[in-house]
Amino acid sequence: MSMLNYFYDNDLIRIYKNQPKDWRDSLKISSENLVSKDIITEEYVNEIINNVETNGAYIVIVPGVVMPHALATGPGVLDTGISFSKFEEPVSFEKDNPEKQGKLFFTLAAKDEEQHLKNIQDLMELLLTEGMIEALSGIETMEDYEHVMRDFETAGS
């Protein structure tokens, strides 16, 4: 489960108790960690929001899981990274559509297309691990995250 360790070792995990006011707010909040680490700029965050406004909620990859990202060659990408944010309650991207809401946010940024695709592949592998989405959805503290990380590390070895 190297992705879980990656988030942990690079301080790329945020667990939020306060609920964002809407999906745009959730994208800004879930990107804060990457912005503060100079991996992306506000310009990239705005690009993600614009893409959702234009193309719909394509970033909700499965119910409960959101993967905010824009083009690898887009503006505002300074480095490569993925952050993990968890909100207390699901954020809705389409009114009255439970399929298009999520509380687990994996924000991606990559300097090149190849790395971008690899990040998506690694993330999908993590999320396809049986029980992973449920386990991450249940965390409320960093200690909970550490527990999930240990459990899945043990199960994988």
C-alpha cells in the first residue's frame, strides 16, 4: 500500500470536520495542501473548477470518491503530487444525484502526461483494493488513518 504511505510520509493528508459550502469550496479546500507545498497554484485550482463547470462532474470517479485534476500541461502545475482529503459528509456535485457525490478527495497534479497517467493508475489500484474506500471513509483522525495504513500494509504482505 505504498500510496497510503506516500500520503502519510509527505504530509499530504487532511481530515476536515467543517463541511464545505458547495462543491467549488470543496475543490478549493481539498487543494490547499498542494498549494501550500508549492505543488500547484490557485490557477490550477481554478482550472479544475472551470473544467467541472464545463464538463460536468467527471471527477467523481465512483460514488464517494472525487479525483480533482486538470490537464498535466495546464497552468499552475509546479511539481508532481497527490493529496488526500476527507470530509465528514459527502459533497454533492449534481443536485439529487447520489452517484455524483464524495467525501474522499484525491487531488492530482503532475508536470507531465506520463506521470499524470501513472498517478491515476496508482490511485485506481489503491481504490480497487477491497475494503479500501470503506476504510478511508470511516476515518475521523490521523490515528484512524495510521490504523488503516497498518491494516492494509499487513494484509498486502
